[in-house]
Amino acid sequence: MKTYIILTLLLFSSAVVFPQQTKRDSILRNVEEYKGRVLKDAAVFINTSNTTEQRIKAIQKHAIIYDDQQKAMFKRIVLSENEKPEIRALALNKIYAEADKDNEFLNQIMRWFSNPQTPKALRDETLSLIGNLSFSSMPGILEPYHKMVEDPDVAFREFAFSKLVLNGDARAQQLLIRGLEGQNTKPLDNLTAIRILSSAPKKDFYPAVYKILLETQNEDERLLAIQTLGGYPAAKEKLASIFMSREEKSKFRENALISFYNYNKRETVTYLTEILGDPSASADLKIIAIQLAINERKAISYRKKAKKADKLDTLIRDISNGRNDADKELTAIAKKYLLLVRPVF
């Protein structure tokens, strides 16, 4: 009997293991077959007797090169001034990882990257490569970026500013701020400048962005300014007036409420009752309002302190019953509020 049980267990385990092993073997076989195809296509690319079109078509569908000897050949193609820029760029695209392993190669890439005279196809590829390097924002790498804030190519200006501002470079930040204020030629458009400045460790840009909020006629600029200014004390009153105004578009009210809440959580709750009772408020605005109320009231500490339901609780209960609004998502989040906050009526 014991022998029978052991044999049964062995047969069962074989039935489980063998299919898994077969699947692994199939995956490994497919990987090796794919590597073989890459090897063959890379050889077509390396062969200079083929046309440019043939070489590009052969390799562009593959993400990387696997064979070490072919990687070395691709590197030689990248470095060769006899090759066309688009060929050099494509070769570089397939051996990004080599830049991490070869300082001399990386230094050459950085020289191409920072030089506006580099052929465009190759230079654009260096931008993509350097943007993907984990150390592209490290202080020692930042030096070439300083002169690139005046680069004739806007993509390189944007990249340089983004790295410098992120690392707290005061000069780069001031150049963008003065551009927003109209004191000099804008190095970048307002939307890009605000997005980059929002990553700055120091928020010296707040007054300039607030001025844009007050003056711009561009809706995209106004919306981004609203999203950016939640932490600026001087903008609190303006943000509150936006999300409370029945004259404002829904997108401005919704983003102003979120921006205000991010830095004024408890104070935000005092506005929510009026928002939920506002017939002009969009369903999305009310959904945001209820979610913010959940955030602030779901804690046990609040539930212990709140002995009786208030007006906000009552409004949300009415919404959950579908009395004031038939929007399904709004009704659902109102029910979620009642479940999590548990107001005592």
C-alpha cells in the first residue's frame, strides 16, 4: 500500500513538473531563435555593401544587440564619420548599455550631445540616450547643460533647463522666471517653463506663475498655473474663489479645489458643503469634493469626535439616495462616504 502511494505521488508530481519544464524549454528555445534572428539582421546592418535602406530595415525592429562582437562593430559604426548620420544614430540606439561601460565612449556621446553642429539625426539620438541614463541629473554631468540653455534646438534647451532646475540651479531658474515675466526673450514657452519650474527645490517662481494666472487669456496656461500654485499662500484666496465660482468652467473649479486641498486639507472641508449644494457644480466636482471629505473624515479620531451628523453628512446622504443627482459615480462615492465615515444621524 505504501509503495502504491509513493508511486502515485511520483506520477502526480511528474504531471505537474513536466508541463512546467516543457513550457520553460519552449520559452528558452524561442529566446534563442530570436537572438539568432537578431544576429542575422545585425550582420546585414554591419555590411556596408548593403544600401542604407536595407541596413535600416534589417535592424530597426530590434531593441538591442546581443552578440559582443557585433556590439563592438556597432560602436565602430557610431564613431565612424564615413557613415551616414542616420546609420550612426540607429547603431547607437541599439547599444545604449555600452555607454555605461565605456567612459571614453560616453564622453564622446556627451560632446555630440552638447554640440549644435553635430548632425541632427545623431544628436537627437544622443538626447534620447542621455535622457535614459540614470545619472543624467548627477552634479558632475550637469556642466554641459549650462551652455545648452541657449541651444538653437528647443528640445535640447528644454532638456538642459529641466536637469538644471531639478538640481536647484539658480541661474537657469531665473532665466525661466524672467521669461515668464516678459523681462527677456522666452527661452521656452510658458507651459514648458512652468512645468519645469514646478520641479525646483525652491519655489521662487510662484509670483511669476501667479501673475500668469491673473493675466493670461490662454486656458492651458491658466489651468497649469492653478495646478502649480496650491502651495503659494498669496494664491489661496484666488484658488478658493475659482472653485467656488459658478461662472468658472468645470475644469478650472475641479483643479483649483484639488490644488487648494493639497496644501490646505482641513480648511478645504469648510467649503465642501456649499460645493455639494451648488446646482451649477459638475458631477465631477462633487465627486472630488466627497472624496476629499472621505480623506479627512474616515479616520477613527474624527469618527469618535463627531457625535452627530452635520450638514455635509446630510447632503452626502441625500446624494447617495439619488435625490439630488442621478449620476451613478456620484451616488456610488456618496455611499462609500457613508460606509467609511459612518455619520450618526
